Amino acid sequence: NLQFFARLYGVPAAQRNARVAELMERFNLTPYAATRAGLLSGGWQQRLSLAVALVHRPELLVLDEPTVAVDVEARMDLWRLIEGLRDSGTTILLTSHHLAEAERLCNRVALMQSGKVVAEGSVPELISRVPGQAVARVQTEDKQAVIQRASDLGWPVRQHAGKISLLLPHPMSLREVVDALDGSKVSAVSVDPVTLEDAYLEIVDLQHKLC
């Protein structure tokens, strides 16, 4: 596969073998040199696809959902490979449905909904559009009581897929959140940093309100 695409992309014959060997080593493909590509697992096929895409040393690498349908371990491996390419100076245009992937790998992000870009910027710029410094995710049998108490505290409330998220003015411990909710029937609570996913939901909600 690598030799074929090296020829297809016009890699000079004098450089071809060295370039293929370099990529085989870089992507840990050497043990599979004699294996048919179709017999590789999904994660290893994605590694091979990355190697193929790099065989002619492109200035721009376009990756369309490079970790789709791979297991968690393979995804982490691919993330490390993509990070290495990014940090070595390769310009990468990447599409993904995984916002955690975009948050980790991308310097700039364009958020899309229904085929249109609804926001663009660096990850910190987009996250800063969430009016909170942390998010408390609450499970409760009495949503109205929790929502009312959070409103009294001045904490913005967000509801998605039947779940309640409270936007906190600063990072707080679980005990501080539970104490602040003052006896509301909370069955579970977690406190997390604001993520790109929270930013996406915030921006999409705003778009719906404007429409």
C-alpha cells in the first residue's frame, strides 16, 4: 500500500524505499509489513491510512473523522500520532463528531450545526463563552427545587437530554455544591471543568433563541 501510493504521489524512486521504511517505523507498522491491509484491525487500518496520507510529505493533511469506529486504546494511539504531526509543523484540517477530540487536538475550532458554522475560535475562546468557571452535573428527583435554589444563588441552569447542569461562578468541591443546594433532593452530583462540549451546547442554545 505504501509503495503503491508513494508511486501514485510521485515520490522519486531514489527516495521511495527510505520514505516507506521511515513511515513503517514511525507508525509501528513494521511487524505487519507482510499482512494484507484488509486483515488489519480498524485501529491499525487508520494508522496505515495516516501513513499513506503522509508518504509524499504534504503541507496540508485533511483527516475526516480519523478515529471513527476504533476502540478507546486505538483512539488514544491515533491522538498521540496526530499530536506529533501537529507539533512537528504539519497543518491539519480535521473533522470530528467527538468534541473531546477537537478540544485535545485542535488549535482552532469551527463549530457546525446543520451544515453551517455557528462559532469559530481557539478552544479557550469558545469555552469562555460559557458563563461559568465549572459545571455541576446534578441528578435529582425534584428538578424544580434544584433549579429554584440554583437560580436563588445566581447560578445559570442548563438542561439537556433530561439532565441538569449548573454553571458555577468558580470551581467548587462536591461538598460545597451540595451544601449550597441546601437540602434539595440530590441523588448524585459531579463537578467538572467547562469543556468544548459545554461551549457547543451553549452556542447552539443561543442560536435557537436568536432564531
